[in-house]
Amino acid sequence: MSSVSKPNEHDEGLDAAVEQAIAICDGDIRALIVANNFLETEISELKKAVSHAYTRGHFRTYTG
């Protein structure tokens, strides 16, 4: 039995996304990491803002 798994659609999609990200940064992995760090920080800030607004009642849930 081989320890190497067969590639599936998810792996192929991930590989394509990795290739696209590297191409966008012209192969500069440092730029890719900096951009990713920036996006992670933005996500964190947005999560804080939404959570704060939701707890203060600024967002209402849809009741149908």
C-alpha cells in the first residue's frame, strides 16, 4: 500500500490558487506573505467591528 494519496478536486483547486497567487506577486514570496498578513489583519478588524455592532443591537436578525 502506498502512503501517497491520490489528488482530488480540492487539491487541484488549491494548487491552482497557489500558482495564481505566486503569479500575481511575480514570484515574490515575501510580497505574498506581506499581502496575506495584511488581509488577515483586515479580517480580524472586521470581525471585531461586526461583533461589537451586533452586541450593541445595530444588526437585526432576519425572522422571516
